[in-house]
Amino acid sequence: MNKQTAAKIVDRARQQGRSALSEYESKQVLAAYGIPVTREILVEDSGGLDAAIGEIGFPLVMKGCSADLAHKTEKNLIRVDLRSREEAARAFEEIRGQVTGAGGGVLVQEMVAGRRELVAGMTRDPQFGPCVMFGLGGIFTEILEDIAFRKAPLEKTDALAMMREIKGHRILGAVRGMEAADTDMLADLLIRVGQIGTDIDAVTEIDINPVIICDGRPKAVDALIALG
Amino acid sequence: MTKYAPDTDFERIFNPGKTAIIGASSKGIGFGSGMFFALQAIGYQGEIFLVNPKGGTLAGHKIYESIAQIPKTFDLAIIAVTAAAVPRALEACREKGAAAAEILSSGFKELGTDEGLALEAQIREIAARGIRVIGPNCFGIYCPQSGLTMLPGADLSRTTGPVAVSSQSGGMAVDFANTGKSMGLAFSKVVSFGNGADLRETELLAYFGRDTQTRVINMYIEGVADGDVFFDTLKNVARSKPVIVLKGGLSAAGSRAVLSHTASMGGSRTIWRAILKQANAVQVSDMGEMARASLAFARLPARTYKNLCVLGGGGALGVGAADAAEKHNMQIPPFDPGLAERVEELLPRPGSSGRNPVDVANPYVAPEVLEQVMCLAAEDRRIDLQVLITLFHHYKNLAAMTGKPVREVTPFAELAERVENTVQKTGKPVVVILNNPKRGTDHLDVVEMMEQARRAFAERGIPAFDDLAEALEAISHVNAYYGGKAHE
């Protein structure tokens, strides 16, 4: 765990007067706390694209990335399952032109295989301070609101209780040929999200949505950190 | 940060040997004189000093013209003077060496005016110099052991029991004390702390956690002084005693502008629910549910109850019981045919059923037979609690036929004894439902009989509820608490 790395990213953004981190920066903060995130490279101009593709490998995902882009899907700035250099180059051009704002670029990201999408997050309650959220992810987060909260710092029993609490908890088991999610790793992820909240006051909100279960292990695929 | 005062002498606060009432007028009924009469009516045995600048007497009691004139020190002051006069009175009580003062007066922070806020700040300053304050804007303390009572609380019970209450609302505290008395619940301490300028929810919670009289803790909360300290205290106390929380003023959504889904979904209602669950506290949504949960915690042995035997009558018994049980995550497992047959042999035929739920078919089945049935049912090893739905209201018909009052023909006293025997023999608790559809003005005799029945069960330590669904809800809180402890 590297609290200094995370704090440095946050401080830099705040000095620039920003109220949020980009996806790329957000994941660097998560990674600094030992949370598994997608392999990804931020490419600012087309010159860096080939090297990034070589590093990440096909199939890959490209996303517009800047601190101003909280909701990429709605803005059509995501291309998934890109399988060739040509596809990738076209996607890069389409996205890059629309990305503005500080730290902007195109995020070249591994494509994570997994059908189970979860959400983890953190909000700062005015009375109880940082609270961690866990629930069903992707588009289901807002529609079903099948979520559980706990006040940070979390103990492992708290994290496990959150998993039992959601109505869709069976999704974490071995279902439809998928292996059971590693609840220890998932608990660890939630505990660490809470730690970011208790360590860094300037982090006011965290969304990790989705967290995808891939081969039983959780991985942060998209993330947003808000600052205050 | 909440001030932590481990040296507060709660014994002097709840069991004061000497109490001064500041603002007891010889004319008319004010808070001060009302409190004096309430203390006399309930039988407070300590010494009472009355204070009013006009002097005189009240019901033969001397009224001192100032606090300084009181010849001795005293433990507790009850202050009922106008808001502007409170700081001086409080300071005088502190100089006299009082451990605490409950301030009934209003006109402080709750007004939101500069003057009110300034007066409350003065109270806090004086309190910090060495006198604990309950209130202002509160109804005070009720402690059956000492006979200290709230206003209005002249007719509350003097029986000490395991239930403690702290409440930001005075009305809620008094209502709870009265409801509890009606249900056969006895209290250790009830505190209405109003604005909570000094002593408030978190410190009271910690004290109730230590208090040997208290086994079940209830809290009505509107806001807490310090979320972190409250949470830590709650979690700590809930490890050894059930804490039932009614949180007032919950809103679904946060009003802040937020970027993330997490923050938009984490409104105060959601976060409070999470906090209480995390601490393994019991959350209830109204005062009735709180009182019923307290009854279940006070009367049932500390464990979870998953498999019930339900005995009663009426067409919807089976379906109604099964639905209520399922809603609260409990089962009513059918007995095996051998046991069901033995149960049926005891019951009138036709119409009865010895499976589970057990339909006794006839409201006049003798208590002796019901005892035999319950003892048989308890032989099913899965059963960990029995629910007996009484059919006492039917005895109104018997009363009409025999020309006797319903309270004389209804065998509630014998049934209470039989139920107690059953519990002792089987080692499995029995919960009684005093189901009564006859409540109108033409059935006041039935209503009266039901209350006598409730007292008969309460005196034998048998929890009685009005309604099956409400009883199972109360038991589900017991299950959630002891089930939650098992996960720690």
C-alpha cells in the first residue's frame, strides 16, 4: 500500500482546482491501495498508440479519459472488444477529438472477461464520515438499488455481512458454470476503499462501477473519485 | 467531541436522597409544583426542598426563597424557572454541590433565536464546571427504584425492571413509560433529555451498558452529537445488551450535490440503517414496535427462535400464521403424523387439527388440556418456541348464557398458570396472543377482562401481545440481534 502515491495524485488535482480525478488517476489511487484494477495505458496522441496496443494486447477497450468525463457511456466515448490495429486506430480518432479537459487522452485498457458486474464505492456522511457501499453493478446499480453500506473503517466481518445483505448475494456463488467469487478478495477490496476514505479527507466520493468478477477475482474496471 | 466524564455519579442522579425543586410556586399548578405533587403521589422517599423567591408554603412544605438558603446540599435539582433565570439557578445548584440538574424549562436552542442559543451555551459552560445537566426542554428522569418521576408521571409504576429508555423527545419518553406499564414491562431508568445540552444519548447509552439493572436499552434519537463516538459506543454496548433504536427524521436522499452513484444512494435513511446494522443494534420504525421488541427481549431467553409451534383457532389461522412466520424468516414445521395424532386425541372433534399450526377447534378447550397439548407439541425437538393464540373473547357468549360477568367465566388466571407450568416443564418459552376483535363500547367488559388477562400473564413472566404478526415481528428482532452476535 502506498498512501503517499495516492495523496500526491489527489493533491495535484486539487491544486489544479479540479473536483474529480480522471478514470486513469482514480485507478492509480485504487492501485496504490492494493485494489486490483485493469491494466491500462493513457495515450495522449496517436504516436503512443502502437506501443500501448503492444503492451495491453487484443481484445482491448478504449475510453475517453479526463477529469471532466464522469459519465462516459452516455457520451458514447467507449469502444469495447477492439480486435485489430485498424479498429483501434479508428476508435482512437473518434474518441480523441471529443476529449477535453486536464489530463485528457484515450485510455487503452485490457478487456476483462466476466459476466458478473458489482459496484463498490465510498461516500462521506455528514454525521458518520466515510461509508463504504457494495452492491450489484453496471446498469443494475441505479435500477435495483440492491446495495449495502457500512461505516469505515470496515472489519472483515462487516465486509462479509455486506455481501450477505444484498438480495442478489447468490450472484457471488458458483452459478451458471461460473466459479464462486473470492469473497476474501472482495472483502479486502471493500476494506481498502474504506481506508482511502479514512486516510484522505479530500476524497469525498468513490464509485468503482463495475467491479467485474473474472475467474472468481474482483477487478476495478471503471472508477470515479470526487474531491472536495 | 463528546466530553467523556467517567466520574459522573449516576447513582446520585437516578437515586437522589435529596432533591430540590427550583421554581415551585405556591399558587397554581406549574411545572415545579406539578413535579412536587407527582413525586409525592408516586412515593419518592427522599427529602424534597422547594425554592421560589416569593417563599411561602406548598401543601404544608416550606418554600425557600433562594437556593442558597437550603440548609444542606442536595443530589439533584429539578429546575422549572423561566429560561432567562435558568443559568443563575443552575450555577447556584452547582455551588451547593448538586450532582445534576434536570431542566424542564424551555426557551433555549429549540427556539433557534440568538437569545435561546446564548442561554443554552451558558448552560453548557456551567455544566462543564461540574454539574451534569439533563435537558433543557425535557420531561426529566423516571426511576422506579427511587421514585423519581417525569412530568407527567405521577401514576407510573414503582416496579423496577430491565428496560432502560433514553429519548430526545419528552412525549415519547412518557408515552413509552405508560405503554410499558400497560404491557407489563418494568423499567430501570427512563430519561428524557430534550435539547441534550450536556448529558445525552451517547453517554446515557454507555451508562446503561454498565448499569446492572438494565438488560434492554431503548433509544429515541433525532440526531447524535458525535457520529463516531456514538457508533463506537453503540457497537460496544450492543455486544453485551440489545439496543433498540428508533431514529426520527430520516430522509431518503441526501440534499448535497454529488457526482457519484454511491453518494446519491447514501442518503441519511440508508446510512442510519447501515450504521445500526453494523453495530448489531435493533432498528424499529415506531414506538409500539419498540415497546413490543423490548417485551420480547425482556421476557425471552437470549437466543434465536426459528421453529415455532402455533396453537389457536379460526379459519385463517394456518395461512395467517404461515405468512407471518415466513415474512420474519421463521418456520412452523408440520408435526409428524404420530405426534399430530396424539395431539388430536386431546382435542374436540371434528374440526381440530394436530398438525402444526394446531387448530384447537373450540374456544372453550380447558386450560388443562391446552397444557397437555403444548407439552406434547414441545416433544418435537425442532420446536424452540410456542405461540398460543387465546380465544378469550368468545367467553362473552358464555357470559351471556350463564348471566355472569365475562371476567368471571374466562379462565385466564388458570391458563396463565398452565402456560407457566408448560414453560417450566418443556424448557421452551410460550408467547401468548390476546387476540380481541371485540373492542367497541358494548364490549368494555371484554376489554377489561383482556387487560386482567394480560396482567395475569405478565405476573408470571409470560410475554403477551395483541396480535400474532406483531409478536412475530418482535421475536424477529430478538432473532436478528442474537443471530447478529453469532457472526461477530
